[in-house]
Amino acid sequence: MINHSMHSAEQLRERFEASLADWLPQGNPDTLYEPIRYAVMAGGKRTRPVLLLMMGELFGLSPEQALPQAVAVEWFHTFTLVHDDIMDHAELRRGRPSVHAKYSQPTAILAGDAMLVYCFGLMSRCPSALQKELIGSFVNCALKVCEGQQLDMDFERLPAVSVKEYLYMIERKTAELLAFSAYCGALLAGAGQQDQQAAYRFGKHLGVAFQLMDDYLDTFGESQLTGKTPGGDLFRNKKTYLHAKIREQADQQTLQTLDRLMSDTDSLRENLESVKNLFRSAGVDRLLQNEIECYSEAALQELKRLSVDPSRKKELGKLTETLKRRLA
Amino acid sequence: MINHSMHSAEQLRERFEASLADWLPQGNPDTLYEPIRYAVMAGGKRTRPVLLLMMGELFGLSPEQALPQAVAVEWFHTFTLVHDDIMDHAELRRGRPSVHAKYSQPTAILAGDAMLVYCFGLMSRCPSALQKELIGSFVNCALKVCEGQQLDMDFERLPAVSVKEYLYMIERKTAELLAFSAYCGALLAGAGQQDQQAAYRFGKHLGVAFQLMDDYLDTFGESQLTGKTPGGDLFRNKKTYLHAKIREQADQQTLQTLDRLMSDTDSLRENLESVKNLFRSAGVDRLLQNEIECYSEAALQELKRLSVDPSRKKELGKLTETLKRRLA
């Protein structure tokens, strides 16, 4: 293991962003590849590739050696956004028209398909000995992400889901890819099986914490900070932790009031503050904060388990702590 | 090489069909996996897996050993049908509602995505030494198929395309997967590089011939034999060989008449026979037949090149000849 110094998340994000354009396929026709470039070069936090590179570096792998796989997880994430935006009829993504809104729905379907294919090409750029393991794990991860998205859509048509069902869904839809990214970095760096598994669990807990934080900010965040319409999930009838948890906590009367306020979009628009207050008075905002703390803590526990010098873990620790600071 | 006796295409088709259900993933939620089973178990000629198994057997591989990859190419083909049907607004597929018509469009997008992912899992069930080569080639093939589909859609919005452009498109959209299937069978069976490349070209020529035959039958076939609405491609403004070729052959006046007759769906419905007669009097029906003969012949030439005993090539020869008989 080469114990070169660790980069910060921000340094790795910049390095990743700078090299992203080098991996764009230059194919024909442009009507297919231009939308792909538009989707991939739209910015974003690049959380998954950064996590992959950080975990790789933790075990002594230089960022350059893990770049194809880092690009693959980011492309996979972007592919899911392109297709999810079609399914959710979302016309905007990061302040710009979504791919299907800018081009067309058929092109967005096809561009997403090509991106998904391309991911597997990038993923397989690894030492032959790791090929089978890596492709197999990536297939499992990708199937779980599809399952999570289907569940998320199924939940929209249900009046309510339990906290357990909700967590099952976000573990697949959101956390699985973060778990895979962390695992993939460890695997590529030659970490042992126990470390690979701990890295996977670290990413999984972190992913659940991230999604729960999104839930919190979607309802209680300041829109000038989040850049999103407040209550966006509520308006789209997306189930969130808050929605699931209040069913476990509140009395029948509160739930009836909630159902009435959320009965349609117009009612919800008028009563958004009342809905928030219902969540607050049932205490589910604080229960959600606690849950985020618990998952972050569980992630930090897995980080501690990794068999490298604690001094090398500082950057991944910071990444995890960043979460809690967003709550403050 | 084990020189066991060769199976006929029909025997391999039956064997493949019988084992197809064994490869269905049993996942959760059913709202995702049920549509996948519906799409995969819809029957069909299973041309691609049969070609893969036949080519494998030619070089001494037993069908069982190539089953995962045979299932993969059929699943990939089915995935393209599921997504293409959304893009083409096709409500029927093999006499039953298409996946998006039966379930919903979001579910059809996602089921297709999961099928595409699953293909890569099946494809990678091969000896480690072949993994990189096989996944890399499959990625190239799948990207070309996406490119072909995008071109096919682009062509719908053009008044005309050249024969060269048209052939470029169908080589990708249709022939590439047949080429890959033949190549994949040869590769898995341990054939040498020259044989792999000849197998690839065999499949490519065969694929172009197949697509050209579809073009011919779509316009001139008896609907009771083809099971399709006559002139379906014309009504959807799909470019075909006939449409491309007549631009090279006919005078300005004929082309103006053609454009007028095809100016809208109502006009086309009334004048379908006149359009066919225009193709006939310009001679492009016979030129298309010639083209099919040429591509079939080119496929047979590649078959001859393969370094196995000619007696073993009979079944693949028959498969190629079947094409011409459909013309008679």
C-alpha cells in the first residue's frame, strides 16, 4: 500500500470534474450523443464518484487508477435521473430543462439506455481478476436501484407506507449506489473482504442519512439554500420519512387533519405551513433529525472498523459530519 | 473440440424456449418483475439466441454451455422492443398489448432498464479469460443498436434518406445484434480470431438480409402470412429500402407523385396500392430482392470461410437459405 497523503472531498471533486469531459464518447449520430453530454456535464455534487475515489485512496489507490469506475457510477446516477425525470414528469433538473424537456422523450429514453450501456464498459476497465466480482456487484446494485424506483412510484399511489417500507425503498433507490461506490473503491484498491464489506455498509448508512436529510430539507429547508420548491415531495405525493413516521406517532384526529390538508394540490398549497406544523407538533421533525444522527453514527462506526491508520480516515469522517452540519 | 452432432435451428429454438423460464429473476417488487416476465415470455422466433447456440455448436460447444449468453441476447432484443414500442407509440406487440400499454409507461421504461442491466449479469457468466472481451464487445454492440434506433427516429422526420444512409442505420439497429450473437457463440466455443471475425460478418450480412426481407414483406407481403398491417412502415413514416432506393431510380415526376400519395395518412390509406405500383414500376421491388440475395450470398461466403468441416455447416446454411424461400 502506498501511503501517499489523502485528498479532501473538494479536491477530488475538482479533479473528477476536470477529467469528466475526457470520458465522453464521440459517437454518431449527434442527436444521441449531444443529449448525453448535456446530461453528464450538468454539474452536481458528484458525491458517488468522490466517495469511490476517497475510499480507494484510503486503501492506497491513486485517484487516476479508479477514474473509469468513478465515471461509471456518476454516469449511472445521471442515467437514473434522466429516466426518473421522464417517469416523474419533471421538467427541470438543476435549474435547466431536463433531458426529455429539452430534446424529446424518445431521445431521453434512448440517451439513458446508451448511458447505462456505457457504464458497463467503463466498469469493466479494471484488472481481469476483479472483472467478474465488479460486474456482478454492479449488476446487483443497478437492479436494486430499479427496484427502489419502482417502489417509490408504487408508494405514490398508496395512501400511506410504514417507516420500515419507506426505509426498504430508499435503501435501494438511493443508498445502494453509494454503498456500491464505497465498496468499489475498496475492491479496486485491493482491500480485504472484511474491509470491502465495511466500506459497503459505510456507504449504505451514509446513503440513507443523505436521503433522510433530503426529506428533511425538502419540507423544512430554506428554498434559497436548497434551490428547490419547498414541499416538492409533498406536492408530487412522494412518500417521505415524515409522512411514514407521523402515521406511527400521531392520533387518529391528527392524521385525518393531515389527509384533509393534503387531499389535493390546491389545498396543500394553501396549507403547507399547517402541514409542517402538524409534523412539528407530532415531533416527527425531531425524530427525523435523530434518525439522521443514528445513520451518520452507524456510518462512522463502520469507518472506524476499516483496517487503516485512523489519521487517513479524517476526510471520510468530515464527509459524514458535513451531513449533521446541514441540520444545524 | 467435441464433434457431437449438430442440432437444427428448430431443435435449438425449442430447447431455448423450454429453459427460458429458468432464467427469470424472482425479485421484489412484483410490479417491476411481472412486466419483465410478460415481455420475455411473449414468444417470438428467438433468432438471436438460436444463432448464438448454432455458431457455438459449430465449434463444438454444447448448447447448455452457452445458455446464459443466449438468454442475454434475447433479453437485450426484448429490452429494445419494450423501449422502442414506447418511442414508436406502438400499442401492440405480437398480437398482445405492448408492455407500456398493458402496464404503464414509467413501468415499461424501468422494466426495460432492469432487463438491460440483467443482460450484463448473464453475459458475464463466462470463463474469466473471456470476460473482458465479451463485455467490451457487448457494450459496443449495444451502443450501436442505440445509435441505430436514434437514426431510425431521425429518419422519420426527414423527407428522404439515401440507400447508403439507410443501410448504415439497419446495420446498427438490426444487424449488429445478430453479428454479435454469431461472434459470441464462436468466442465462447474457443474459435480462433479469424473464425470469430468471419462469424461476426456472417451474422451482420444475415441481419441486413433479415431486415431487408422485413422491409419487403411489410410492403408486399400477404398480411395473413406476416400477421402485420400491410404498409405499416409507410404509415409510420419509417424509411425503408424501397423508399430510399426509388429516390435513386425514379424520375422527378414519379417522386412528386409518390410524395403526394404519401403526404398524409388518409391519402396513403386510399392510395396504398398505387404506392406499391409506383415501387413496382420503378423496379425497386426487384432491386430489393436482389439486395437480399446479395447479402444472403455474402453470409454464405463467410460461412464457407469458417474452419470447420463443411458437413457441420449445413444447419447454418439452411437458416440462411430460409430467407430466400420467404421471397418465393
